[in-house]
Amino acid sequence: VCEIWKSVEGVWQKCYSRTVLYQWTFHYWSNHLRNSGRTGGPLGRHVRSYNHLQGDVRRRKLFSFQKFFLRIDKNGRVNGTKSKDDPLSILEITSVDVGVVAIKGLGSNYYLAISTKGELYGAKEFGIDCTLKERIEENGYNTYASAEWRNNKRQMFVGLSVQGRPLRGKKTRRRNTATHFLPIMV
């Protein structure tokens, strides 16, 4: 493999083996990108950083379209309450990744979780069941779906029935208003 340079003094040519050329290319690009403040591979592509979104903590109450506040009680049971003064309905929404959150009940210290069967429950420790995808819908409400588990390739959502009972994730859909929540600042 030969390399040709054009400079003021003339044209230069150097020949390398493929191994040497690869090592030279790798070191050139890594130094060039480091010095230019960019990150990425040999093509110089900029890698987006979303570190500023990770660790963001919000204290909210989730008010459902069915007129219930989502709550996690001291035994880890998830349900809805009509009382706006219930201390168990104050939740801490923490950003885990881009579009992925963890929801923790401040009064109960349980995390909102969805099991592989689609059941809502409170988990004492943060785990894989506790990661939820947060999405703002067209009507301005938020939906929360399990980031890990699916049922027949369909997402399983957090939802409350008209009586304030938790819905099974297998029965929920994004467009079903039982899965829509308004985050209200505390």
C-alpha cells in the first residue's frame, strides 16, 4: 500500500505494509479527534452524549386520566387514590437512560415495577422490572411502558382501572386512556 503526499516541495510517496498503515491510520484519527474535541471512530462521526439527561430527579404525583393518583403503599401494593393529600402518592421519577425512568414512592421507598406477566407491584430494590419507558402522548399525557418485558411483541403499560385498581400490562395499550398519566409537580 502506497501513500502519496503533495506539498510545497513536491510529491512524496511512501509505501507501507497493511499492518503499519492500519496502525498509522488508527493513531492519526484518535489523535486528530482528541485534539479537535470530537469523539468517534475513524470516520470522525460525532457520538452524541446524553449524560446530562441521566440522573435527573423529579418529584411528582401521577394523576391518571381515570381521576386517580397513582400510589405505592408501604407493603408494595400499587393502586390509585382519589385523595390529593395522600403522602404515598408522592413519587420520585429518576432518569435512568434516554427516555427510560425509574419511579419510586417516597413514602413507601418501593419502586414501581412491571413483572414479566404484566403485573404492577412495588419492588424494594431497583431491578430490571423497574425500568420504564416514558413517552409524552399527543393529548399531553404521559405513558409508562416496561423497558424490558413485552407480551407477544406488544408493550406492557402502567395503568389504572376506573375503580383505581392496577391493570395487567398484557391488557393495556398505548391509546387506552387508562394508561395515561399527568405528572403534577409537588
